[in-house]
Amino acid sequence: MYGIKYFPLGGKRKGVDIKGGKDKMKGMTLIVKKTTQLIAGMIFLYGIYVIVHGHLTPGGGFAGGVIIAGAFILVTLAFGSDFLKLVKEEMGTTIVENIAIITVILIATAGFLFGTKIFFNNFLPKGIIGDLVSAGVLPLYNIFVGIEVAASIFIIFLSLIIFKEESQK
Amino acid sequence: MITYILCFMLFLVGLYGAVTRRNLVKIAISLSIMEFSTFLFFALLGYIDGGVAPIVNPAEPNKIYVDPLPQALVLTAIVIGLATTALMMAIIIRLYRKYGTFDIREIKNLRG
Amino acid sequence: MELAISVILGFMILGAIYSIHAKDLLSAVITCGIVGYGLVICFLLLKAPDLAIVQIVVETINLIIMVAVVLDSSREESYSKLDKQGIVSAITVFVLMAVLLYFFTVATRSLDELGKSTLRMAGPYIEGAAAKTGSANLVTGVVFDFRGYDTMGEAVVLVTAVLGVLTILRLKGKK
Amino acid sequence: MNPLIPLFVITPLAATFLIMIIGRFIKEFNKYFTSLTLLILVIISFYCLFKTGGNVSVYKVGGWEPINRIPIGIYMVMDGFSTIIVCIINSIGFLSAFYSISYIKRYTAENYFYALFCLMIAGMNGVVLSGDLFNIFVFLEISVISAYSLVAFGVEKNELEASFKYQVLGSIASFLILFGIGFIYWKTRTLNIADIKEAFSSGYDKSYYLFVQILMLSGFGLKAAIIPFHAWLPDAHSSAPSPISAMLSGVLIKAVGIYVIIRLFFNMFIISEEMAILITTLGTISMLIGGILMIGQWDVKRLFAYSSICQIGYVVLSVGIGMILISRGLKHDVAVLSIAGGLFHLINHAAFKSLLFLNAGAIEYRTGTRDLKEIGGLARYMPVTSSTSFIASMSISGIPPFNGFFSKLIIIIAAIMAKFYLLAALTVIVSIITLASFLKFQRYAFYDKQEYPKEPKPKEVPFPMVFSMIVLSIVCLLLSLLVFPGFRDAVLTPAIDILMDPLKYSSQIIGL
């Protein structure tokens, strides 16, 4: 009986609407917050693992990026944030995203400028198959594409939330 | 061959939904279903009997691997699908705020 | 193998039909998500773990976005009885579907069966590809090295969609 | 290996992200930088046209050489045909971007506009310069997704609805294309267009070919708005901001629709008579119905949008006549003439239709409406807009000194020489309908009333808009020169050669 009051079943609790509205951005209940604290870090680490081992095991920049974005989304949903902070966050994330994608293009053109003067050339030494540091530029692509994907999905989510908040005013 | 036909049937179900439904969200769902069937079609094309997942283990060479090319294509296509769905959802929520309904028959400002 | 995939596909088709016809939009969206997760199992059976991972996370994000849109609304599909135009269009679509299905079965008669595929372009991706790209995961090798240009395009598509979402969700269009 | 080829894609992409980063901190950076980038691209593309236009140059991305004559990487290909389209894309893109400098001031978030504009250019350049089917799909998605967002740029009711319609039909088209690519991969196990041609040449299975060709034709036909698939075009083109309408109508439907259809049917599939007749029929229907629907329109931009469908019908029709002749194996010179007419009309249409949409934008910029019944007597207040739109209207209706006349004449002559008398007659009739509609536009917009009915009186638009319109109207006049042999040999002949000789394309690419 006592715990049910704080259990995030969704829908309407006593007078408070979890689904939407201004109340949402104040965050969810204590249990959710504590659980999120525990889990979000692990999800984040798992995302990094998937990205870094992209050339050895299944996964890669895209999967890992989406997982990292999932961790951020979880934290935002659980803890909430006020409106102004959200807008700032969105601006920052946009810049991160653009820098990441421009780095991908720079790496691609790097083979164009030096190396063998070919666009998209894998100009770094390949190393031994199975090592963490191997496969030339592929891990770099994985990392920057991962950052870019994470930022993109987080921006999509944030802009949806911001739009909802704005249009309710 | 039956799997390919079923896969194409899934595609047709999506097409049917996209053409006949009158609800914005339902149209988006139908498009997602078409997307799924296309991904599955590519994955089916790459399968080889007795093949293993295309991850090389230097200790055990000379295995049969499934075709990695369609998998790479699907990987690309999945992310493109995510992008289109996100954009479509943004337009849908915008239209809902303007009209207060998802029904396409009431959203008919433009002729033709 | 073929049987297992066919059974899952059958359930996916049923789920798709239900999802298209459900009255409550939330259940429609969630059923669509379940169909997507069914796809994950198919990918695992087809020996495509990369795709399974990407599909499962992307489907989750997709579901979050869709539910966020639907939850805010009335959720009911305003259902009205089939009018004349609806019946005509439904009949046309069914006929068209039957014709397409027939042509599909005819057209695919001479093609490879499931699991009997040969390799032409992908041959070099497997033989000695690990030495060429240095990547143990052949899919990553293909995605970022042989077809890296495609992948750059794909990342750009995502950026384009983000720019589009930011553009569309502006409150004021004109000054 | 021509190192200039990847620049067409990298430069606009890099410009996009620089605009997104630097444009946040420095105002006014975005507009001038976009125009500058596109100006550079225009110079490079014309350099390519006159320097290397004739021969096929291949760029192997990643430096992957073919193994056993089977290409394994992605190839970028630049030949006569794609060079022409690249020149069109970048020139119209530059003029539209320059025009936007004053036009888009009324909207918020200019950064996003210019970023999406550059992405659209990058996507179209990528589609046109690609020699790989899946690569075409990826870049097509870049260009159409930015087009969806740009159509909705005004975020009012009409824009959003048009964008949604465009997006639903565009997504269906994308999945049809993707399914078709899968089908081709199923049979040939390769994605390079030249290599697919090689693989197709062994073993001919009629039902398979027909199915694949219909999938591809309906997919790209939806993008090109050929008639049964045209539902999105009038809404999208009339709702978008005017520079974007000019891009969509003048370039996008050609680069991602007509160009790819012609490329695939001439250089990848084996031309069969059934498909040739189907394509000709679709072209004829587009031409007729587009012309008939055009008559009743009072909204300026909708009138132009329907006329786009009609003019695209001309292009498809003449290319289709060429295909019929090729598949029957007779009258090779007439087929060449017919395809030349189609390509010439494609180039001309890009020039005058963009000009018309820019004019419509100028009218809307000063009067705030697009309804022909509410405006009138503008000739006195907006002399440049009036005279340039007169040139464009005469071009599109085929009045002698302008470019439209020559291309329509070539199409009609080719139809008569191929003994398709009915088609020739229809072409003439639709041309007259076009003339009537555009005379209506001229009369009601510029000459009908002595005085503009409302206050304040409109005045001429700012310099960037005037500049773009004048340049385009000069281009309309200059393009007439393409009928003379010297210019034709430099521009049109290499493109026709690559299309007419089915083995040239594939052998050059694989052999190199």
C-alpha cells in the first residue's frame, strides 16, 4: 500500500498526471530516480563498449550511439529539467553533433589530402586482426559516428519535449 | 520460396494500410511495416545454408560466412528509416496541434 | 530454418493487420513495435547479429517517439462506417495486391531459393577481407571501408532529419 | 581518376556543417557563404562540361580496384549526361540561393534554411554522380528528406499538410525503390550499374525483368510526378517558399526522377518494347492531363506546378519514342533526334520553370497573395518581373526566338518522322493550351487592370531577386543556341552517345 503511491505505473496518480504537462519536467518518483542513477551509468558504459569494439564484435557506431542516446533520454525523463536548461542543452547538443559529423567528413577527406590521395582511403596501418587498436581508421569512424548518432537522437527527443512545453504555454 | 512470398505479403499489408487508412498515425505505422518487410527481404537475400555470422575468428579459418553486403545495406537502411519516422512524427504532432485531430478527412485545406 | 522464419513472419503479418485495424492508437503503436521486435528474432535466425542489435535499439527509440506523440492525443481513431468511396478504394487495393502477389510469384520462379545464394560483388568482402580492412567484424568492414561513402551519406541523412525536426517544430515560421 | 568528382558532394556537405556551427555566432554568414559555395560549384561544373564533358571518368571511392572485372567498391561516374544535369543543379541552385538572400528574410531560422538547401544540393549531386544503385538510394534520401523539411519551412497549415502528403508518397516510393534494388541484387548479386548490365546480359527471363522494371518505374515515377503518381506535386510546389519551388520544380524532379529513370532504362536494363510503350503512354497522359488541369487554376504557383507535370510529360514522351524505335531496331537517326529533343527540353524546362517560380515569388513578396483575381496591373510597378516573366511565358509556350520553341519543334519533328502522327498532333494541341494558360497569367497579373487595386502600391523587388531573374531570362535566350551544331556537339552529343550505345557505358567503367 505504501509503496504503490510512488510506483511509476503511468497514467494518473492522485491529482498528478505523469503522461504530460508541466508536472512531467519535475521528474518522476524517488524509486525511479534511484534506479535510473544505478542503471543509466551502466547503459552508458555499455554503449561505449559497443562503439569501441565495433570492429571486433557485433555492433558499432550506430548501435552504440543509439544506446548512449537511450541513457540520456532515461535520465532526462526521470529527473526532468526546467525549460531554459532544455533549450540550452539542445543548442549544445546540436553543436556537438555538427562537430562530430564534420570530423567524419574530415577523416574521409584526410585520405584525399595525404595518404594515397583517394577519398575514403583507409590510410592508417591495419594492425593485427582481433586487437582493440587495429583496422586503421575504422574505430575512429565508429567513435565519431557514434557521437553523431547519439547527439542526433537526443536532439530529436529534446525538440519534441521542448515543442510540447512551448505549445502548452 | 514461401518466406519470400510471405515477406512480400507483409510489404503489401503495409501498402494497403498506407493507401486505405484515414489516420495520420496509422499511415505512419503502415509505412513502418513496409520498412520492416524491406529489411527482412534484404536479410533473407544474404542468408547461406550452414553459414555463420560474418565475424572472423583468426583461430578457426575456412568457415562459410553469410553474405555481409545485404547486412551492411540493411544497417544503412534502418538508420534512414529512423530518420524518416522521426521527421514524420514531428509533422504529425504539428498537424495535431493545428487541427486537434489525426483524421485526414478533416485536414483538407488543399485541394487535389 | 525456413519453417521457423515463415512461422514468425506469419505472426508478424497478423500483428501488422491488427495494428492497422486497431481502434486504440496506443495499442496500434505498441503492436507495431512488437512486429519490429519480431524482426529482431528473424535477424538472429538469419545470422545477422549486427542487424539484431541495431534494430532492437532503433525500434525502442522509435516506439518512444511514437508513444510520445500518441499519448498526448485523444488516442481514438474516429471510426466511421465504410462509405462508397472507401469500398471502391478497398476493392481496388485488394485487386491490385492480388495481381502484384501473382506477378511476384511468377517473377521469382527462376531465382535462387533461400540459403542457396551465390556471391559476386560480396565475394572479395569475405575472402581475405579481414586482411584488407583489418576488421574482424566483416559487416563493419563493409560498412566503413568498402562502402564507407554510403555510411557517410547515412550519417548525413540522420543530420538532415534532425535539421528537419528542428525546422518543423519551430513555433513561429514568419517574423 | 578525376579528383574533381567527389568535390561536388564534399563541398556542399562541409558548407552545411560550417553554416550550422559558425552561423550561430556570426549573423549574415550563412547567406553569403551558401552563395559563394554554390558559385564555386558552378565554376567547377562548367569546367568539367567543357574540359572533360565527352569522355567517361570514373572515381573509385576508397581506391578499391575491380577484382576479376567485378567492381567491389562504390564508383562515382561522370559522363556527358550527368555533367549536364550537374551543371543545371548547381546553376539553378546558385541563382535560387542568391535570390533567397532577400526573399527568406521574412522567415525565422535562416540558418536551418541554408543548411538544408546545401544538403539538398549535395544529395542531388550525389545521385547524379553515382554509379551504384544503393548509393543512389542513400543520396536520394538526403535530397528528398531536406525537400520535405523545406516544403514545410513556413510551418503553417498548408505547408505542413503538403509536406505530409509529399512525405507519405515519397516514403512509399523509397520503399518501392529499395525493394527493387533488393530484387536486382537477388538476381545479379551486385550493385554497380555497369556490372548489373553485364550480369543481365546472360539469361533473359521476361516476367522477372518486367516486374523489376515496373517496381523501379513506379518508384522513380513517384519522385518525378509522372501522372498516376502526381498527387503530391501541386500541393508541395505551391506551398514551399518560392526559391524552393524553383529548386523542386526545376531541378529535383529531374535529378532524382527523370535522370535516374533514363539512366537505368538506357544503361542498365535491356530496353524492351512493352516498357517503351508504357513509358510513352505515361508521358502522353502526363502531358495531356497536366495541360487540362492547368487551365482552371487561379493560384499562380499551382498553375506553374501543373504545367511542370505537363512539361515533364513532353520529356518522358520524347524519350519514350526514342526507346520504342531502339527496341524495334529501326530508324536509329530518328531515335537520336527524339532523345536529343527530350534532353534539350529537360535543360530548357529547368531554366524557364525556375524563372517562373522566382517571378511568382517576386509577386508574392510585394503583394502578399498568389491569387490571380486579386492582382493586376503590376507591369507598371514591377517592370523587371514583368519583362522576365514575359520571356519565360513565351519560352514555355514555344514562341520562336526563345528556347522552348526549338526543343518542342525537335520533339514534334521526331514524332512525325517516327510516324506517331497522333502524338505529334497532341503535342501541338497541348502547346496551344500552354500558350493560352500563360497568356491568362500574363494578362491577369500584369496587364488586366490599369491600376493595382490595393494600397500601398508595390515596387520592384530588391537587387538579389532582380539579379537572379535577369540572369535566368538571359539563359533562356542563350539556350536557343544549342540547336546550332557547334554548341550541340559540345553539350548534347556526348550525353546522347552515352545513352545510345548500350555497351559504351558499362565497358568503359569496368574496363577502366
